Amino acid sequence: MNNHLRRIPLSDTLNLRDLGGYAAANCGATRWNAFFRSACPNSLSSGDGEILRGLCVTDVIDLRGGDNADEVMRGYEVLPFLNVHHIPVGDEAVPKTASEVPSNYLKIAEHCNMPQVFRVLAESRGGVIFHCFAGKDRTGVVAAILLMLADVSDEDIIADYTLTYAYFIKRLREDFLRDDAEPNVFKPLPDHMEGFMRLFREEYCDVRSFLLKQGVTEQQINKILRKFVVFPKG
């Protein structure tokens, strides 16, 4: 299997993506097979396990709250080599209007469990998958913080966020039918991520300052960067 695929084709998971391959700080690039964003993995098979082994994945972070996480924990029983961490961030409430999405994302970033997410990213032995349900909101916030930490361009961060629309469109269209919120709430629109990054920087200036304020150590931040950013030789 090509280890440089953006989208990883598991048997019943629509939106598993590698965060590698983006231009980063000081002529570097984000490393392939380090961190993966995903929708909720469904019905993982032994074949899926072989793919994840080939990608050197050792840890999974389930960002969802409530009882949903119990379902996915059972799904991972067939893949005992994975360390599964249930670290809920944010509540299950959906914003009613699209204009509320950026501020909702900032609340997710500021959730009291978010430092634990970054500690797992720092201390894991191999690659880490992090996911919520669709791989859009909570997952999108964690991915954006990682990419901002690596000094990936805003254009690439926004493009990475909007890819969920293409890969998860069938399920998102079902959400569009809900009559209690604007359809654009459920779409990964560029304005949502751009608005979140603006609010984040107004509040914290940069990701390192944010993580230190949240209780992540300088050593853990540097571990994440060593895992995630590779520089050209010479």
C-alpha cells in the first residue's frame, strides 16, 4: 500500500485522512503517517487492521461525548494492538446558525479535556487517529490547531477542513434535512474555519501560547513538532 495516500480507504470508514504532506515552517513539511483525522470508524475488519499496522498507527482518540464512544470501543476489540483513548471535548449541542460555528469551535478548543488530547499526541509510540462523528467539528478543531502549530498556511488548513464535504457528503446531506438548524451549520464551509482561526489568534496569538496556557508542557509541544514536521536534508 502507498503510505502517502491523503485519504485512507478502510472498509467502512469514509473520512480517514493523513495530515502529512503540507508545507510547514522553515521549508519543512508535515510528516506522513504521524497524525490522522477521521470520521467515526465503523465495523473495523482484520483487513483494516493490517492497513493501520502498515501506517504504524498505535493510538486512537475518540473526541465524542455521551454513550456513543462505547459503541466504537467495541468496534476496536478486533484490533487489540491499538490504544483507544476516550477524551470528549465539547458537548453534543449543534449551533443553530452558521454564524455561531466559529465561536463554537473556539469553545471546543478551550474545553478542559483538550490538553489531554495533545498529551496523547505527544506521548504516543506511533501514529494517532483522532475522530468525532463526521470528522468535521471537534476533529476539525484539533486538526487546525496541529496544522497551525506546524505553521501550515491558512489556505491549506482551510482546504484540509473543507475536504470533509467531499468524503462525507452522503451523511452530511442527511443532517441538512434537520429543521432545527440552518443547513450551512452542517457544511464544512471555508468561513467556518477562517472565522475560528481569527477568533483563536485574537484570544491566544499563537498555538504554543495557547497550549502552554492550557497546561501542555514545552517538552510535549516539542515532541509533537518532532513527530509532525520533517525538514529537507542538507
